[in-house]
Amino acid sequence: MTPPDAAIVPRPDAGPRAEASAADDAPPGTGTAVAASLTVRAWLRRGAFWFGAAGFALVVVVIAALVNGVTGATGGPLDADNPAPRGGMAVAEVLEQRGVDVLPVDTLDEAEDAAAAGPGETTLLLHDRDALLTDEQLQRVGGIADRLVLASPEFSVLQALAPGVLLAGSSGDDRPLTARCSDPAATGGASIRADDLDAYRVDDATLPAGAQAAECFPAGDGAVALVRLVDGDRETVVVDADPLFTNDQVARSGNAAVALAALGSRPTLVWYTPGLGDVEVTGPPSLAELTPGWVTPLALLLGIVALAAALWRGRRFGPLVVEDLPVTVRASETMEGRARLYQRASARGRALDALRVGAVSRMATALGLGRAASVQDVIAAAAAATGRDPGDVHAVVLGALPATDRELVTLTDRLRALEADVTDAVDPTGGRTT
């Protein structure tokens, strides 16, 4: 009997019914609480990975939000509203304090509208950092204003808007570069300094007819850091504004003076950094557009041929087995088949071992030996029961190995005779069948 105060605990293999029964029989407030705690623990164990992943993602989001809040970055490099180190907000604010109307835009249509609505003459700053504009769009940019400032231009921008000006690579260091020119854009006598400043080279052979180029801030090997092209009423300034005019570099040497001279000579400055709005939205070509015209009829013809061949040469499968399963096979057939396999492989030892295992098992049963009896125990008991020499019995059961088929037959006869003698010895009434 179970003591009255003993708790009823279900067996681990009792299943849900036993657990429910145990919970019902247990005192109030005990069995149900145990089952609930086990269920919650198992649920938490199974979801540990997902809980950890969710926690890690939450930590990453919080850290990213904190970092973004600390930096305060709101735009890309050299953007007029970006206060980050690589932004251009410092130059834009100083220009506005000097009375220049700075108009940041990020699409070509907005740039055209801003230049048309601006009072008086306009300077257009173009910083196509991601090379989003096509040749046709660059031609439109050239017609927005008669004064262009190309900030860190790529090859395509130079080719379209400043022909004759070529990229000359980086200056290689941050040493100060002296203007050595009297051009107003360079504020004569000033010097500039920035890390990894790109330089440019003027190719007189490709300059437009009548255009004049002023080269300022020599960087060595014929390269300069600022080029000003004048072609009639059009003026184009080429300068590596990123990083020269960025928030963290503009205060070095005479960078600020050059920035104000290049960008503040007109009452309106359209600060144009092309964005995704300037990218033409075109979907990928369809499969029909990519496929040649002869592919579709050829595919249909091949399909028809394959279907006709399948109907012509296809097999008509019938039942795999004629008689009903299971199929009964006589034991003698399997025995003969295995014997032929032993004979073909000349595996006389394996065949004799199979016969010996069966004979030893039957003799152990006849002698009344248990399952724990070893072969040596069977040999000793058989020798004692039959009066044979233990060595002879050992040779018949374990020792002798046949080298020829004749020896295999001889050993088989001796093994059968030994088993018959054991049976006669333990059954003196003569009940053995032959």
C-alpha cells in the first residue's frame, strides 16, 4: 500500500495518460504544477536557439541605432545636408551665411527647376559619386547653367562636360599644394591640402577650339589639383571636392578659401548629387525577347516527336510476379543453392564450419548443457558420454581442416557419426530415428 502522504509519480514510460492520472490523484496544487513546469522547461529548451537569435538581432539593431544617432549621418559623401566627417554641410552653411542661395537637389529634373527659379546667375555643383548619369543626362546637365563645378568627376563626366581634361591619379600624399596661378577660382597664392587628393592633366590636343585652361596647384609630373576651363560664356571648374571640401578637410590650409571661391561666385548654387530618381527604370527582358524565333517551333516539334516515340516504343508493363506473394521456397532448395556456392568458391572450411555449428548445438541440447556452455564443454561432455578420446572428438569438432572434397566428405561422416553416438549415449532406449 502507498502511504497516505506519498506523492504519486508517474513512470517515465507511462505516457500521457499515466501523467494525467497522476496529476488527478495528487493533492491539489502539486501534480498540476509539476506537469506545467516540465512543459514550460521543455518548450524553452526547444526554442533556445530562436530566443538566442532574436536576442542577438535585437542587440545589433540597438547598437546600429545608437551608432547612427551618435554620428548623425543623414546623407552621402559631400551632401549639403550631411554633418558627418565626409559630408559637405560646413561649406554649404558658410556659403549661405555669405548670401549664396544653396539649393540641394538629387534629381536632374529638380536641378533644372532650381536653376530656372533661382535669381540671377547660377553655379551648378555636380557630384555624381555613383556614376548614375547617362551620356544623354550629362548633356542635359551641361545646359542647366553656364558655370559648372565638377566635384571629383569620373571619366564619363569629364568626357561629356570637360573635354581635354584627363584623370592623372592620386597625388600620393597630403603635402600642401601651392596655387601658382592667378585664376580667381584658386584665390591666388593660396595652398590646399587633403588626404589622397586626385589630380588632373590637360590635353591641349583635345581641348575645344577657342577654350582656355587655367591649371592650378601643381601636384608633379604635369598634373594639377584644379583646372578651370573657359569656353566663351561657359566656365567649368574641375576639382577633387571629395575630400577637399568635406567637413573634416575643409579647414586645412586654404581649402575653405578655394571652396568659397569656386562655389560662391554666383548668387545661386544648385548642389546636385544624382540619386536613384535619375536611374531609368527598365525591367529585365522577357524570355520571349531573349529567345530566337526558331526556338519555339523547334521545341514544339521535338515534343511531338518525343510523344510519338513514347506511344510507339513504350513498354506495356504487366504484373512483375505471376504467383501471389509470399512465395514459398523449400528448405532443400536454399540448402542446395548455398552448397553450390560453397563448392564454386572452394570454401570447404566455411561449409564444414556451418555443419559443425549445427552439430555442436544439437549435441549440447542432447547432453543437457545450458546456453552458457562453450565448445570445449560440449567436447568434454561428448567424450565422456561416448567413451571416445577427447582429442579425437576435438579433431572432429574443431581441429581438422579439409584440403580436398574427399577430406570434407570424410570429416562430415565422422561428425555425423559422433553426433549419432552422442544421441545413442543419452537415449539408450533406442528412440533415435535414422
